[in-house]
Amino acid sequence: MSVAFLYDRLFLEHDTGEHPESSERLLSILESLRTSGVGDRLRVSAPRQATVDEIIAVHSPHYVRAVAALAASGGGYLDPDTPVSPMSYDVAMLAAGAAITAVDLLLGGEARSVFAAVRPPGHHATPEHGMGFCLFNNVAIAARYVQRRWQLRRILIVDFDVHHGNGTRDSFWRESGVLYFSVHQHPFYPGSGCMREVGEGAGRGFSVNVPLPAGVGDANYLAVLREVLVPIAVRFQPELILVSAGFDAHWLDPIGMMNVSVSGYASMTELLMNVARDCSGGRLAFLLEGGYSLRALGASVVATLQVMLGKVPLDPLGPASRRTEPDVSEIIRLVRVQHGL
């Protein structure tokens, strides 16, 4: 089986102007795939559009109609950070559909792993409103689809975007069938993601947050994954792993304030592949979220795909100039205690 790469030119039609979340992000990824030769080794697949029924399995019908109406009227803003252009509704439906296509490829046995290069991103979109550059919550829609179409009972969502995925958390806050794990900069936008946010009712213990101070880099991100995510995953035994893959913790990113390198993302990908091999039959899908340095985004996605292909990646950008990281051992200890590890 191959490594599938999902993309469609329609993703470029979500017109955000001079916004950080622009079509240039995907163009930088495509150019990096071309110049590195990695693109030649991928199975490139076209996604399908999500249906309205698939979207409203996560989002309220009123909100979905509001996005459609705003786009049809010529566009505007869902909030000060989240623009909508005339094509944005169609593009967002395709981004959600790409997440669904990714899991169909995995669960149908057509690919061993998938990377979906989509926009707009999704993890800040709550059931009732869009925010933080996000219209529809792609990863949450995929997880809900998997529950209904494929009847899976245990889905793990891993979110390493520099921002906490408040919308994904909200979508499964009271459920035990989806375990949401997020490692993120804190305090930072959107203000959520403290370690005490563990879910409610049947979902208590199924929301795992590792809030890190600014300046954390490769060593401590990997420590978090090894010491918190791995034992959580072993205990949960997911049947599928979905990754909200934001590359804005890179040291070059103009929005985040972390120090992860391209090599760090490659190491995290290798660890996630090992977790998937041991827990979910290797089924692993990466869905693009943030990442706003074009150089870092392109290089990080290439490195991620090289690891998925079984290759040893190079880091063309090198490590952050500041090597000393904050000590996060107490944060890791407290999260482990919080979740009975």
C-alpha cells in the first residue's frame, strides 16, 4: 500500500487576501514536494466534497447556513481573524471532504497512511461558530464520519498545532469514543487548553491537554509525546489515529513562539507512526492545520512525508539559534498524575 497525498486546486480559491492563512501556504508545499522529488513517490488523490449531512453531524445547521449565506453574498468575516470569500463555503466543504476521503482510503485498505494538504484549517471551528482562520472542523467531521460509516469505537486525535484546538475539544467534550490529545503553547490563542480541561460526564478523562510555555523545542515536544501520549494511546487502544498537523511551532513561524525544527517534526512523525503500528494497525492520517512561515511549512511537510515513506529526511533550516529550552518536567508530571499514568 502507498502513502496518499490529498490536494485539489480548489483549495486555492478560499481568498483571504493578505491574511497569514493564504493560498501561498499550499503553493509552498507543492513547490517543496516538486523540488525535493518527494511528490514523485506519493499517490496523489483528489478529495470529494463533504455532504451537508456530514457537516451537520458536527456543526449546527444554523451555522452551516450562515457560512453558505455569507459566501453567497460576496463574503465577509466570521470574526476579526476569519475571512470568508465567495468561494469559501465550497472550499471548506471540500476540505472537510478531504478529511473524510483520507479515512476512507485508510479504512478501505487503499493506503497505509495519508497526508491531506487542505485549507481552510479546522481545529478552532466549534459546533456553533468559526474562528481562528477555521470554518468547518475537518478532523472532527472525519472522526464523526468514521463512527457512523465505519462503526469504529475508539478514535485518537493528536493535535500538535501551536494553538489549542478548542473546536475539536468542544465537539467531543462529553464522549468517550474520541480521545483528544493536544500539546500547545499556553497561555496563547484561543486561551483554552489548560491541563484541568479533561472532559465531562462520559467524556471525563478523554480530553488530554499539555500546555507548554513559549520557547519549547524538539527535546521537550518529544518528551511529552513519549511520556504522556504513548501511555495514553496504549491504554486507549485506538482503532484509528487522526493528526491535526499544524507546523506553526517551528522556530521560524511568525505567529508561534516555539522552537521546534524540521527534524523535530520528523521525529514526532516517526513516533506517531510507531504508535499507529502498535495500536491502530498502522492507520494514520495527517490533516493540515496551521504553519505560517512558507519556508518552514514546506520543509516540515516534506520531512513528514519522507518519514511516512520510510526515508531519512534532511533539515534544510537547522535548529533554532536558542537551544536552551524551558524545563517542562513538572508539567509532564502533573498531566500524568491528572490522567492516572
